[in-house]
Amino acid sequence: MEKHQIQRQSKVLFLLSWMAYSISYMGRLSFSACIGAIADDLSLSKAFLGSVGTVFMATYAVGQLVNGFIGDRVSPKYMVGVGLLGAGTANILMGFNDNPGLMLAIWMVNGWFHSMFWSPIIKALAEWMPEDRLSKAGANISTTIPVGTIMSYAIASLVLSLSSWRLVFIIGGIIMLLGGFVWFMGMAGLKDYIDYFEQTKKPKAVPDEPLESNPLTGLSFFPFLLRAGLSFAVAAILFNGVLKDGVTIWVPTFLSDFFAVSPAFSAAVSMIMPIVSLGGTYAAIYVNEKYIKNEMATTGLFFGLSALAILTLYLIGRLNIFVAVLMIALSLSGMLAVNAMLLTFIPFHFNRMGKAASITGFLNACSYFASAFSSVSIGWIAEKKGWSMTILSWLLVALLGVLISFAGRRPWAKGRSFAAADSRD
């Protein structure tokens, strides 16, 4: 395949991946943006609505674990498309539902289909993207999180101001269904490109340093994680999950409660957060590649920046809604940076060992187990103890993230050297 064809089709691959994960947020954050409106319309408590978020995140976590291992064996071109079609259908059903029990079931199904996106997309980039474009693709794919969040809150804010929360789910579901069809058509058009990379981008043993000499070779999954220095990454992703997703789902409600604004206005103001946080990933990648050169140490640095923003939120955030949103945005910017290090760039190191999807899936599963716990616990703390105590709990989590990340920098440096030895041509 000629170079210009590879360059052109690699851009198509990235755009399809970027599109798929960006619009997935419309089927995920629709519930967060509509919590206040749903509570008012159906007279449901914060604790119950928190449990709906918990069901989504717990199912998503289990799905990440299962689909991560499946993703090492099944092509991403099937998994991502099925996920978009399934999640889109679940969102449309949510828009027509009145039953609280059925709400839990539908959002659980939605969580499972959403677990079919990230690990296969990381595998697709790792296996089908030219080596000289992989780092840039890894950075740019992380922009799907803030961009998807902005789109979700923008649509939700507009629809809530003009109609009901039900239409938010229906519109998001239709967009995801359309995205599923676009994904399948795009993958069909990349058939020759994918075949080329599946034939050429394979691991090659170094003649004078056989694979058998690598300490990671032949290990089952959990001993592999320990030997590769990833146990600290597992702990760090737990704290990241609490702050990135557990906090995000409650931000519109926090703003509505604390500053007495409408759900529509709260959703609109929440759009400021992703705009500010967009630079976090690029800053982390720049700092890591130019100065630190250790993903766990970079993770510790950005946990610290997040902790500083949360402390400022606690001290002066109550004075003004925009100050509060800015501080939350800076905190989430740090968490997006941490997320990119742990869920994108660390798994990239293990692509040639055939474990990029399973490692991504496992780490993402851990993240969302933590998110599931924090979603309901944040609702409980906010309802029983108030938002000031809730913010202090976020600060504690960020500080624990700093400690565990810096403790893991040396074990990860050693594990990364093992992965690098296995991937040399």
C-alpha cells in the first residue's frame, strides 16, 4: 500500500474512532444533565437517581472487564458498531419510560453497550495506526471526552429549555444509531487498509534476545499486571474514576442546589468545564514526553493540580457560580490528564504483546467500579452532610491519588522497560 493511501486512510480511521467515542457521551451524560428535571417530573429522590448512575457505572465496569478480554480476540470494527446501535436504542427507550424500576434496567443495558467502545478503539489505533502517528492519535482521541461532554450538555440545555427531559434521550439515541451505521460503512471502506496492517504490524522477536527472556512472557493476567508494575496504576485509576466520572455526574445538580439555578441553566454553565479542561491532556502529554518520561509520575503531578483546584473550590467557590465551575473544570482537567496517561498511553506500551485491549478494559473497569461507588455515595453525602463536606471528600481522594501515583513511578519504569524489550523489531 502506497504512503499517501496509508496517510489518507489513517485519517479516516481516526475520524471514525473520534466520532464514535464523542457521540457516545450523548448517550451517557444525558442522564446527568437531566437528573434535576427527572427528579421534579417523576418525584424521585437524589439517592434513587444516584443508584441509577451506579447501575450504569457498575454494569459499564463489568462490561469493560469482559469486553476488554473479548476485544483482544474480536475485531474493533464489529464491537464499536454494535455498541453504538445498542446504546442508541437504550437511550430512545429511556425517553419513553415512566417506570423507575424499568429505568434501572434500561440504564444497565446502556452501560453494557457503552463498555464496547474505549478498549476496542484503543486496540484499533494501536494496531491500525502508523507508528509515527500513534502518539498524536492518542492525544487527540482524548479530546473526545471534553468535546462529547460539551455536545451532550449543549443539546441537553437547549432541549430542556424548549421541551422535556424525554426528548434529550430520544435525540441522543437517534444520533448514536446514525453513528453506528456510519461506523460500519466506514470500516467497510477501510477493509484493504486494515488487512494491510494486520499482515504487517506484528511483533518480531529480536534474534539475540528471544521473547522467552522477557519476565512478562507466559504470565497469566494478574501476575502479568503485578510484574509489569501496574498495581499502582490500578489504585490510581480508582481515585481517577471517583473524581472524573463520579463527580461529573453530580456537577449540574450541585450547581442547581448550591446556587439555586434552573436545571437548564446549570447544564448550560456546565459546558464551561470541558472547554477549560480540554488542555489537560495535551499538557500532560507534553510534560511527560519532554520532561518526566514516566506516566505514573505525570499522573501524580496532575492529581496534585486537581487537589489544588478542589481546595480553592472549597475555600472560595461558594462566592460565585462561575468561580465554582472554573475550579471544577481545572480539577477535571487534571483528571482528564490522568485518564489519558492510565487508559491510553500505558496500554499503548503493551500492544505488541497483544494485551492493549485487555489492559485498557481492566483499568477502565476499575475506574468505573470506583465511579459506581462514588455516584451513589456522593448523592448520600450531599443529601445528609451537605455540599461542603462532599467537596472535602473530593479533596481527600485527590491527595490519595498523588501519594499512590508517585509511589508507583519506579515499579512502572521497570515494567515499561519489559514491554519495550518485547516490542522491538
